[in-house]
Amino acid sequence: MDAIFRIGDVAEILRERVLSGMKADRIVLDPPRDGCGAGVLEGVAALRPERIVYISCNPATQARDVRYLTGCGYRLDLIQPLDMFPQTGHIEVIASLTR
């Protein structure tokens, strides 16, 4: 299995990959606090990976994005909060979705 690493605008790279016919088995998302943009979510859904792992520092935007992905045929299998910053109000949340 190969891994591909690219630097650039995620939505643009995903669009290029979809147009080239690329397939993905798994995608890991770790967006900024404001979540994934619409272009990113559309690109991920168009690639149709079997599994998506979504890491987030903002449960509200993660919930919004997971709702979009479940509307695209994904099922939320697991969601796990992690208190990586004790004595602060910040948590990381890992979600696993499958198609």
C-alpha cells in the first residue's frame, strides 16, 4: 500500500485527485478549528474511501462535518474524546467513519 503526501490547498488537491480517477482506501482529516471547508468534504465524499478518520480540536465543527459525511453514505462507528490538555477547556476528538 502506498501513501501520497502533498502540500497545498486540500480542496484543490482533492479535486485534482477525483478528476484523475484516483481512489483512496482511507483518509485522515485533521482540519483547523473551523473544520473542513465545503470543497474538502465534497472531495472526500467523491473519492469514496472505505474509512475516514477525523481528528478535531472543535467538537462542534466536527459534528457539522460528520453530519455531512453521514449524508453521503458514511456511518459513524466510533467517537472518542481525548483530554490532551488537562486543566483547560480544550479536548481532541477522534471519529471513525466507514462506508
